Amino acid sequence: MTATSTPLYVVMLGAPGAGKGTQARMLSETLGLPQVSSGDIFRENLKNQTPLGLLAKQYMDNGALVPDDVTINMVMERLSRSDCAAGVILDGFPRTLAQADALDKALKAANLAISRVPLLEVSDDALINRLAGRRVCRDCQAMYHLEFNPPAVEGKCDKCGGELYLRADDNPDTVRNRLFVYYKQTAPLIGYYYAHGVLFSLNGDQPMEQVQAELLAAIQA
Ligand code: ADP
Ligand code: AMP
């Protein structure tokens, strides 16, 4: 990471299904900054059957978090690449106080800091409904929802024609554990970023275009 003209570091915060990936992709396309999703990197590694992917699978399958040291090293390597020099939209990382601390230290060493942390607030009932209906493109990771954002042709990605699939960890039992893990291990980050003066809340229970408009307005203010 190198300091040029105040790079924008945004951390998307919210429970599983809150819309982090959906909004991160929109911000990434609008602002021309890379979207770095720790979950996507783990899934890509799993698809390629790398040792990292196989290790992560043991945790992902039951909705637990991959250990901090593994996750931190993986994301720091990604952030050190040149396309992140102007900033980045982080989606799914950090998820623990140890990860947030490691990120802050790495940014501080490069005279940088987190710019803004949008917290997407969504009720538990809506989260469960969103994850049950979520479908993801195998090829380009575009996100759909059977009811709220269906593809034009059933089972096919509008953007690249890839096959849409239901994530293995979007089944009701794993979702319940992921929500538990979120409240126990990730929710403390709300206080952490509030104390750092970078947190702001958004009502994520609105149509995605409305969330998008409010998010962009806040980031660009
Ligand atoms: P996260 O990355 O926080 O887990 P996603 O962005 O993958 O969440 O969204 C979860 C599911 O909910 C997806 O199927 C997505 O299409 C849908 N979704 C996202 N935002 C909204 C919204 N504002 N209203 C309704 N459905 C949404
Ligand atoms: P996501 O795609 O963000 O819903 O993440 C899917 C799964 O990947 C999680 O349930 C975890 O098992 C793992 N994972 C993703 N990001 C992290 C992280 N920052 N720390 C630990 N585990 C993670």
C-alpha cells in the first residue's frame, strides 16, 4: 500500500445477507475502485482446490469464521497489489476485532486510514429470506435474488450467461449459525468503527436502488 492522493478505504459492515456484496459491487463500478471480498477469494480458492480453499471449506461449511491469521495474510496480500493504491471497497473483511486491528495497523504504516464504514441494518427475518433466495453466478459472482432481483432467464446470469447456483452455506441451519457468529464476533466492530468516527448507518431494509442512492450520497458528501 502506498499513499498517493487520499485513497478511499470503505468497509461494508452488516450481517450475512444485509446487501454488502450487492452494494460493494455497485460502489466499485461507480467509483472505479476494486471490490475485495474475502468470501469471494475463499470461494475462488475452493473452486481451484488450493490448500487455502480446502482449509477454508472446513469453516465455511458450518458458517464459522476462517482463523484470523489465515484471513489477515490473504487479504493483506490482496491489498498490497497496485490496483488497490487508489482505494478499495472491502466486503466481508474485517469480521473480527483482530482483523480490524491488523487492517488499521497496515494502513497506518502507509499513512492511510479507513475512510467510511457503512452499516447496512436489516431485520433477521429479512436476512433469512434473502439468503434462502440468493443465487450467485459461478463465473462472474453477480448476485441475484429469486424474488427481489431475478435474472431475465431462470438459472442464467444476465451479465455473462454463467450458471446461477445456491451457495452451500445458504441453507437454513448454516445461516442460523452465521447469524450467531455475526452477532458474537463481528457486531463488536460497530462500536470499534463508531469510536473511530467513521461509522454511519443505512436502512438496508429498503429496495436496493434506494440503499444505493443513500450510500453513494453519504460516501460522496
Ligand atoms: P451480503 O453480501 O451482505 O451477504 P448480498 O449482497 O449477497 O448480501 O445480498 C443477499 C441477497 O439479498 C442477494 O440475493 C441479493 O440479491 C439480495 N438483496 C441485496 N440487497 C437487497 C435489498 N435492498 N432488497 C432486497 N434484496 C436484496
Ligand atoms: P461471505 O461470502 O462474506 O458470506 O463469507 C462466506 C464465509 O467465508 C464465511 O461464513 C466465513 O466462513 C468465510 N469468511 C469470509 N470472510 C471472512 C473473514 N473476514 N474472516 C473469517 N472468515 C471469513
